[in-house]
Amino acid sequence: MEKIEFKFGTPKPVTFRESGCDTDFKVRIAGKADVSDYDAVLYDCGEAGTDLLKQAVINLLPLCLLNWPEGKHVIGDGNREILAGRLDKALADVGITAKTEIVNISLSSDQEAEYRDAIRDRRAVDRLDNMFTEPTVDDGEDDEAHGPLIGFGYNLSTHGMTIGSGSYTGYSIDWNDDGSVTLSICRNGGRTETNMEYKLKPEVAQKMRDLVRDKHLAALTKKKFETITCYDCFTSATIKMTFDDSCVGGSRYNMLHLYCGPAGMTFRTLENAVSDIIEECRKTGECTSFVETKTDSGIPGFLNIGAMKPSPVGSGDQEGGWTCPKCGYNKNTGKFCTECGEKR
């Protein structure tokens, strides 16, 4: 069988769509082919056979531009080699063995600027998608043993553009020594601080323990990851977990922190799951305390000056912080010392 060599080019521009873009673009393609095996009945007829082979190549080019490899551009580095490889395979699928070379892939001059803009927009979307790819820990990677989870906190701090415009909301689920489970909610902002406490159903609170275990959150606190950077008017989120590791030779109050960055961004689905469980705890729990403090300061959240207004369901913590018997820190407001983790 005689080897056939020829050059080819698209008589009309070939339409393609860049992956992730909504605009149709048109290119002209030129190249050459060395055909070593083919159907002799169809193509071994001189110049007419060569023309048929050329037409077969041209007809396959639009197909080769479809489903372009992820991360590559039709107009970009390595595009000619990619197209030649795809064309060789497409020819083989129809019984033609050939080695092709793409000499040129070119856009019309009036589409070049539009193409650059489309690629830039696509890259911006890709970067945004990557921001929402949550860091994860695979099964078996959490090789550090922990005792039972006895405290879970989810804290949200809003950073405003002016001094005093921020706010804070903290949620804390605590498994107490007497077997009860409580949810504490503290909201501070707008010259008001509100503290609430709920007695929870253990089976509902257990969902948070299951989430911490299934998502390997303890191991995730040891992992380095990049959070999204925000500047003005954003809310930062932090997850705090306290484990009783005395049963594995560790501290009775081992606190681990997961700094999530701007709320609802890097750990969006995780935070949504945490919020859903907290809301279920609140709705199914029994409210045992509600305390609201009004402040006279023009800088809300910085000073707590005013009258306490307890609700009929109970009374809250006394005004001021409690002193830790272990380290002496005297500005604690929660159930654990913020300096050493000692329980109140």
C-alpha cells in the first residue's frame, strides 16, 4: 500500500466553544498528514483518493475540538500537539492510520479580544470555585486518639467598617458531669448583650458529636489550609472543640480550634451543617435562662453598663467574670477558662 502525504486546511472556519464559556468562536486550522494505512478501495485512486482523505480529516476536526482537555485552552500553549493527537485517534477510529501535524490554529482578528476576555472571566470563576473547595481529611488520616467530646463552640465575629460596629455571636454545647447537655447562646452587638441557655435532648446533641467524628474535625485542626481573605464588613467563624482526653493519657480539657476564616466561605458546607444542628438543638431544647444587658456606651460590645433584665424562665450568670482556680485568670464568662481550659 502506497503511503500518502498531503497538506490540509479548513476551507471555512471551524466553530468551537471554550470549556466553561458561553461564546462560540471560529478558527482556521492548517496542517499536514502522513497516511500509512487506509481502505484501498475507497482511497487508493490517485488524486481523487487523496482528496477524499483530506475531506475525512477536515470533517473530523470539529469533533476533535469538542471536550477539550481540562485546564487547557484551544488557543494556547500545546494546543497544536493536543489537536494532532486527537485527530490521529479519530482517524484510527474510522480505519485510517496517519501521523498528523497541526501547523496553525488561528482565530479571526476580530475575535481575539473577545476570546481573551472570555478566558479571563473563566479563570476568575475557576478561582472562585477553588475557594469553595473545602479542606478535608480522608478516613484513617485522623491517627490522634481523643476521648469524648465534652464541649463544642461555634463563634461568629462581625467586623464592621467603623469602631463599635462589630458584633459577636457564640454558641456552645456542653456535656456536663451530671449527664445533662446544655446549649449556651451569647449575642453581643447594637448596645445589647443577650445570654440564653437551653437544656438539650442528649440524642439531638449527639448529632454534633457524630459530625465531629465523621468529618474528622480534630485532625482538620492540625492541617494547614488557605482561607479566603476579606477586609471590611465580614464575619469570621471559629469552631472550638473540647475533648476529655484523660482516658487516653491526655488532658481532661483538651481544646482544639478550627479557624474557618470568613463565615460561609472556606468551610461553607461544614458551617451549614453545624448551624443546622445548633438550630435543631435550640428548637427541641428547653429554655432555662434568658438575660439581656443594655449598655449605655456608644461603642456596643466594648462596655457592659446598664441594667440586667432577666426573663421569668430563670436567671443568667452574675455580672462580671469568674476566677479560674487553676491559673488565676479572672475574666472568664463561659463554662471553661479561656486561658487554660479548666472547667468552672
